[in-house]
Amino acid sequence: MVKVNTQYSHPNPTCPEVRTTDRDVSHIENGLSRTHSPCEETPSELQQAIAVETRGRAEFRRNSLTGQGSARLWRLIMSLRVWAARHLHPQNQRPDAFLERFHGAELKEVSSQESNAQSNVGGQEPDGGRSGKAGKEEREKKDEERKENCVKKQEKKDTLVVDPSSNAYYRWLTVIALPIFYNWCLLVCRACFDELQSEHLILWLVLDYSADVLYGLDMLVRARTGFLEQGLMVRDAKRLWQHYTKTLHFKLDVLSLLPTDLAYFKLGINYPELRFNRLLKLTRLFEFFDRTETRTSYPNVFRIGNLVFYILVIIHWNACIYFAISKFIGFGTDSWVYPNISNPEYGRLSRKYIYSLYWSTLTLTTIGETPPPVKDGEHLFVVIDFLVGVLIFATIVGNVGSMISNMNASRAEFQAKIDSVKQYMQFRKVTKDLETRVIRWFDYLWANRKTMDEKEVLRSLPDKLKAEIAVNVHLDTLKKVRIFQDCEAGLLVELVLKLRPAVFSPGDYICKKGDIGREMYIIKEGKLAVVADDGITQFVVLSDGSYFGEISILNIKGSKSGNRRTANIRSIGYSELFCLSKADLMEALTEYPDAKRALEEKGRQVLIKDNLMDEDLAKAGPDPQDLEEKVEHLESSLDTLQTRFARLLAEYNATQMRVKQRLSQLESQVKLCGGSPLPDGDPPEPEPKQQ
């Protein structure tokens, strides 16, 4: 609580002078210190107030009897104000500077407005002259502004934006493709075949206006479909609408929804051709086909089905147009048009459509065997049909041929490799037994789909995606190796990218005793046997997830076996292994020296546990081979530096020569002109000067 001297007050009218006592410290900390007063006193002002208070303490004691009542009343009023400010305007949470960096100016503006509103409340407490009604109105105004800002922020946050790469967007494409397909197939058919339109009128009206509703919803979806700008998804509704209205799709969508069927009231309801503007939505169907081709696991099959669909739609439209031309000319007037429908056999709706479809198929496939045209219009229509048919036939042959080639591309490439190996073995007169083993190895690769080169397949991907795919495929396998457990994640990613698959045939030796260890192996699939020197006696069988050779590639000093293999390992059947070479491991460890020391320490512990560590040799001096390698590395680096220095020195000499020549030219020009500036025009040629 604050105790105010009634006779001696601070000159600042908005911040009355305060005098604190030991009893009032706790009240100040629990009361006014919770509010943010804009009139906080500085230490100098407090010292001045204390001095004034000390000088007037004697006089205050004389007047204490008269001022004690008013002081108590003032303390009571201040206590009530502090209590009201603390309960009506609770202290806001401290703003998070980290979040403010990402939320931008809006969050800062809202938080500043809230803090200003609260500080205004605190500043009103000591102001006894301000009207309570005006302060209340100002507080209400601030509260309304704060609520409006929060509502606007929440509305902006809740803006629904459709991601074009999401599954929901693809599902919507599937939905909107249905009315487009319906309009493209049935509108022309209903316009040409009158019975089809009149016999199912209610059904067509329901389907038509259901399609219109979906068209309208599709415009809303497109208006809220996000797009990328500088790699980020734009989610502002206003910008999305502006972007959509500037595209050709918006114009086509508006034209496809024009209410042309209002002409039904004048012409009648049996004119479905008035709705042909709904066909302008075709681009949405193409987008659905493109995304389906990207998502499907059988793209070649989908392409063939898509091509057949296009051909059937063209034949369907051509059949409807043929029937409409026959109706315009007159049924049965000549041999080319549709026969007279007065005949019950040709009066049925199914017969009309099937006959027209048959005629259209024969014409567009250029098979012929159709009645020749008689009139000029008929000849023109048949000529156009033949041209379209030739294009269709060429498209079918070209697309189907390329699809079949793509489907068999991997087999053809693999067969070419087998043929080249067979020719080489025949040329070098390889034994039949070895040739049979090689052919069986190729058969195993093809039967188990292990023919692809992973690096070649993933070559077009960026390094980040390559690393993610490699981690997803190989990281669990690499973590099984005990020396790589608890390693840095970056090192494991580097090593995962360097793993190479290898397939071994039955009876193949992966390594033999005494060989120099340049690689380590991890078994992915198959069984390996540790055998004796005779190749028959088996000591142990290694299965999926086992590994060997990890100690030899570390080349740990003090190892009794050095970097030599200590056992014979042979493949029992067909086995697939992952291989990590010593060079790849050392290249990855150059960037991780701490991990290298940790791996070497783990390797030493393994050798000590297996009693394969020579302590005396480990405590000896550095390995001469390591010193030689370091010296060679320094020599190569020195040669590189000398080459670069020589190049820089040559460039410096050439530049210096050009500068000297330029100075000589300027001196000669000054001498010829007598020290006067040269006039505009060609300068005189300088005399040659030998360097």
C-alpha cells in the first residue's frame, strides 16, 4: 500500500509523490508493482521525494492529528483501485520473442495494444483528476478493438486452403471428373437421339443440375487452391482469388456455368444441346488423368486404357454426328444415310445407336466396307472421317508401340547384358561349368528383380531425397553392426549412401583366410558358412542381419591379424549382401574425427575381448606406413600450392607488363602534344619502345 504525504507532494501532477515504509513494502510489491504505470519514478526522483519528505517530517508530525483521517481515506481508495485493476485486467503472459519472430507484425501489434491498454489502466490509478466516466469509455473502446483484432486474426488463421499435392485434392478431382465425363458422353447422344431425351427426362434434369452444383463447388475449390510462391504455399484468400481470376481456367469455368438452359422456357425442354457450354470443363478431366498417371503403380497399363478411352469417345461422337446428318438429310433417302426408321427393325433406339457406332468404327479405323456417299455433304463428311481415322490409326500404332517398348525396356536391356557376356565367354572359350553358373546367376537376378542399378535409378534425385531413401532402406541394417551403434546420425547417413549391394552364387567365396580386408559385409538375405581350408567343414552359419569384416577395414594398430582375413566365408545358396569399402569409410570419417576415434576404441575393445590385441604393439610408436601416407599427402599438397603460386606469379608479371606498356604510351602522347590535352579524334600512334 502507498502512503501519501498530504502537505509535500511531487511536482509531477500525474504521479503523486509516494513515501514508503517497511510496512508498506509488501503492499507495493503485491499491488501496484503488478500494473504497468507509464509514470514510473526514476531513482533520482525518488531520492528527491525522500529528501522533501524528510524536511517536512517534523511539520507533518505537527499536523498528523488533522491529516491522519484524510491519509487513511486516501490509502483505502488506492487499495480499492489496485484490487480492481488486478482483478478486472489480469496480467497478460509475457510475450515470447521467439514466436514474435515468426508471427510477424500482427502478433506484435496485438500484444502491444494489449500491453498499452493495461498500462493505461495502471496510469489512471494515481490520476485523481481524470473523470471516471471518460476512463471507463476509453477502456471499453480498447477492449472492443482488442476483440476485433483477435477475431480478425482467428478468421485469417482459419482460412481453408486446399493443397494441390494432397490426397483430398486428388479425391475432389475424382469427384469432379464424373460430371465432366457424363456431359461429354451423354449430351451429344441426347441431342441426336430424341427418344433417349424424351423417355428419361426427369433423370436427365436431376443429373444435369447435380452436375451444375458440382461445377459451382469446383469453382470454390479452385478459388481456395493454394499455389507456391518462393517455395512456400500462399494461404491468403484474397491473393488466391486474384491468382485464380487471372488464369484461363477461371474464364472457362464461368463460361461453362452460364445459364444457357434458360432458353428451355422458350424453345422447350427437349434441347439438351443448349448445355454444350458444360463441355468447356474438359481441362479438369485432363488434370485428373495426369495426376492418376503419376500416382498409379502401373503407368503403362493406365496409358493404354487412357488411349482406348479417347478413341471410344471420338468414335461415339462420330456415330452421333452421323445419325444427326442422316436425320437432317432424311432417313432412307439414299444408301449412305441411316435406313428408314419406319421399318420396325431400324426404329428401335438400341439399333439406331449400334448401327451408327458400327458405321463410325469402320470409317475411323479405315477398314471400309461401308456404303459409299452420294451427296456432296456426305462426301465431305466421309473425307473428314478418313483423315481423322488416319490420325487415330497412327496414334494407336505409335502409342501402343512405345508403351510396349517401355514395358519391355528393362528386359531388353538385361537381355543385352546377358548376350554380351555370352559372346565374351564363347570368344574366350570359358568352360561350360563356369558358363552355366554365370547364366544361372543372371536368371536369379531377373527372377528376383535384382537387376536394377540403384545408383543409376536414383541419379536424377537430389542428394537430400537420395539420403532419405537410403536411410529408409538401409539404416536399420547398418545399425546392427556393433561398431556403428551409437554413432552420430550424420555419419550413419554418409555410410548408408556408400553401401553397395552384391549378390553371390552358391559356392562363391566372399573372402578367404589371409586375404587383405578392404571391405566389410552385412548379410541382407541368404546364408553364409564359415568353413575350414578344405571348403567342406562348416564351423558356423551366418544368416540375415549378420556382419563380418568390420575390424579389418579400421586397420587398428596392435591387431594380431592386422588387416588380414581370419576365416573362410562361403555362400551356401544365393545370398545378397551389402558391401562397405574401407576407402568409403575413411572418406566419411574425415569429416567426423570424434566418431573415428570412437570407432577405433570400440574396435580395440572387440579385439581385446576376442584376445586378438597385442598391447605391446599398440603402445609402440606411430606406424611408419601412416607417416609415409601423411608425408605423401603433404608433398601432393605442396605441389598443388606451388602450381597455384606459379600461375599467380605469371598473371602478376603479365599484368605488370601491360601497365608498363600503357604508361609508355601515355608518356609518348604527352610529349607529342606538348603537355596539352588531346583533341577529340584518333590519338597519334606512339613510337615503339623496347622493354
